[in-house]
Amino acid sequence: MNIASSADGTKIAYDKEGQGPALVLVDGAMCSRSSGSKPGLVSLLSRHFTVYSYDRRGRGDSGDTLPYAVDREIEDIGTLIDDAGGTAYLYGHSSGACLALEAAVKLGSKVTGLALYDAPYNDDPAAQQAWREYVKRLTEALAANRRGDAVALFMRYVGMPDSQIDGMRQTPFWPAAEAIAPTLAYDHAGVIGQDASVPTGLAARVGVPALVMDGGAGFPFMHDTARALSQAMPHAQHRTLEGQTHDMNPGVLSPVLVEFFAP
């Protein structure tokens, strides 16, 4: 494990693996550098790149500094890129894709290529109303320090049945989830925003080659969002990974990223 000190002094923990051009991986909500399929993806990508996999602030081995601001998270990415030699590719998944998009615009020439998978923006009015209600209830739960309720709200929002949530509350996973529950606000009220609308204006400012992906077996709105983002970007391509859901298979994703980022 390596530690970088961000612009505001927050310690950011990261792993560095492989050789080649630098590639920074940006996680979505409730994920860390060691969770889910991330280690498998790092293993595959490190054959071609120097892969930087980090704990976003407030998670895992990284620190946190209040008050939160999206710009601080972008500074965290910038610090990792500086440690990597000054330039890097970015890949972001889910709300991490939203953060990577903003970082690519604000960090300018530090980012030499951008890949996004399933950025969960949604322009459907009914979905946006549901999102605003979710963010309101999430904000209330976190303000009252009801971290477990905040985690449950998130799980329910993404479609997990109450019976399964109740079962997870009894597992060793739950205390760890509660520990990083405040970062749900970072991702949702912060990075994605209050109405979750597709930021085509921001996307139009991406000056580097970009790959915008969605899963063919995922939610239909993700496909519409990916297409809208790619059409707004000056140098982008859109690709649907057939058979993939929001939790994509690293063995399917890795060769796509290698092909796109290959120097």
C-alpha cells in the first residue's frame, strides 16, 4: 500500500501494480480498491499498464477531511496522477464514471484518455423525481447518524428486496458498510447531483479520446445515457458490452480497455 497526500492534506491510500502507461481506476459508491471484482480487473490490466487503484476519501485506508466537496476528490485524482509522472488515463465505473468525467475536464492535460462504464445519470422525469426523494431521505438519515438506514436506502434504491437487506444487516459486511455510509452523500448528492440529469454540457468539454460504455444486460436508461454522453463529447465512441450488467466481468472489460488505451 502507498500513501499520497492530497492538496488539502488528506491521506489517500493506493496500490500500484504493473508497468506501462499510468491508468487510474475510479470506484463507484460503497466500493474500495479491494472490493468486488476490482482485484481481478487490476490483475488483468497490470499486464499492459501501471494501474493505480485507490480508496476514495472516506473509505478503506484513506482519510477524510470535512467539509466534503467534489473538487477535493478531483484533487485526489490529480495527486495520484502527479505521483504517476504527470499524466494518466482514467477509467470510472458507475458514480466513479461521473467523477472521472468531471476530473477529465478539470484536470485538463493531466488526463490523456477517458473510459466510462454505466454512468448512472438519467433524464427521465419520473426517475429524477425518485432520485430527488432518495437524496432527501439519504441526507436526513446521515444527518441523524442513522448510517444503517442510509445503507439500506441505497440498497433499496438499486433494487435489493427488504428481506435481503434485513439478512445483510446480520452479516459481518454490515459494520463495514455503515463505516463508509457518509460517502453515499459524496457520490449521490455531490458527484451525481440533485437531479441526476445527463451533463451533456460538461461532456462537450472533454478534450481527450473517450470511450463511453454500458452493459447490454443492464438497465435500458444506462444505454441512453452512454449514447448521449458519447454524442456530446468531441472525440468519443460508444460501446455496449453485450451480456454485461452493472457488475461487469473483468475478463470482458479488460480487453476493451486495453484496445482503447493502447498507445
